[in-house]
Amino acid sequence: MDNSLKPTDEKNYKEHLVFIKLEEFKNFYKLFSFSIFGFITLGTKSICNIDSYFYSSIQGTLESIKIILKNGRINDAYALLRKYYDSSIINIYSNLYLNDNHSLENFVVEKIDNWVTGTERLPEYRIMSQYITNSDKLGTVFRLLNADERYKKIRDRCNNHTHYNFYYNALLNDNEIYLPDRTSALNTFSNDIEQIFILHLSCLFYLSDHYMMSSDYSDYMDVGLPPEEGCEYNVAPFVQTVFNNYIKNIRPEIAKMIEQDSKMKLH
């Protein structure tokens, strides 16, 4: 055996499926950020879509995770996975809160606008999660997503790695020692990140389904033609791809619910 090689140089590590997933998720948020830029965020004083920059930030987090995992620092990657999880909940909560509270009488929703301007913090994770669970708009799909303990276990793993609750977590940050189940840890990480992606995208279909639209409507307008009837409900191809690959393939019960409830033309 070549002693100069690290465990992360081995083929089963370098070519692990998680790196393909990370690239796909990173590209999704990049395209998503760009495609929604023209939608104004109602309920804040911002002239830009606040989600657009939030999604480009998530894109950066996923890029950092990929770099760290490539270097074999699985423990550090879990700290960023926890950040991605929190980012998803924050994005879901902020959009839901705006949706619930914005009106002509309450044109600027202070709680979210203050967060945007840096004068007020959002509630802690537990309160945001409870608000989402109790929502008429999101409660049903959010409770179905959390019907088993998968998300509780993911959050526990993130916390265990972040706080070194087990000594073994420290070993997973050393990329020079051989651990018999390093690949198994990578398998778990791969599953965890796709579950968070599924949760985030599923909730956005209920909160901001117009974000999912293709460019067909604007393309007609750009060339001075009347838009084809119903084309505003066409789904962007990159959204359809991840919907099929992840939500429909891994959580078919969630996909079925979204297809029944959304105005968007999913297939």
C-alpha cells in the first residue's frame, strides 16, 4: 500500500455520490437565486428580493461543505450541515411570517424587516419550527415531512458533531487515520443533506410556488407577444429535475401532495 495516500484519496471516497449531490444542490440554488431576482419581497422595505441573496448564501454554504468533505473533514462538514438546516428553517419561517402578516394595513412586517435591516433577531429554532408546524398553510406538509424521526435524528447528529458529544466525531475530522466506517459516515451525511434539501424545496412549493415558474411568460413578453394561456404555471426545467430526482423519488407521498395542491404544472 502507498503510505503517502490518505484515506480520502481512495476511489470510494473521492467518487462518492455525495459530491455529485452537492454539486447538483449548489447549482440549483445558483439558478434559483437568479431566476427569482425580479420578484419583489412584499412586506419589507427592501427593493430587492431578499430570498435571492439568501439562496446565493446557501449556495456558498454547500460549496464550502463540498470543499471540506473533499479534504476529509466530515466532522466540520456537519457543522455547516447544521447551518444549512437552520438556513432552510429560517427561510421557510420568514416567508411564512410575511405571508401571514403582510396586508395593505400592515404593509411592512416589522419582525422580518427588522431582521433584514439588522435591528432584530429572529426567534430561536424551536419557536420557528413550532410556528411552521401550527401553520394552516404549511402545517400539513410539514407534519408529514416530520412523520417519523428522520429530521430529529439529523439535527441530533449535527449537534453531536458540532459539540463533540462523542469522541468518535473528533476522529472523523482527521483525514490521515484509517477508520473502517468512514465511507459509512459519508453515506449518512449524503442522506442527511438530501433530506434537508427535500424539506426546504417541499415547503417552498406551498409558500412561493411562483418561484418555480419557467421563463416562458417573460420570454413572450420580451419579444412583444401575448403570453400563451397558462404558461405562468409552467415549471422551470431545473426545478422539475430536482423535484423528480429527490422529492418524487425519495418522498413520493410528499410529491403527490404537492402535485395535488400546487397550481404549477408538475409532471
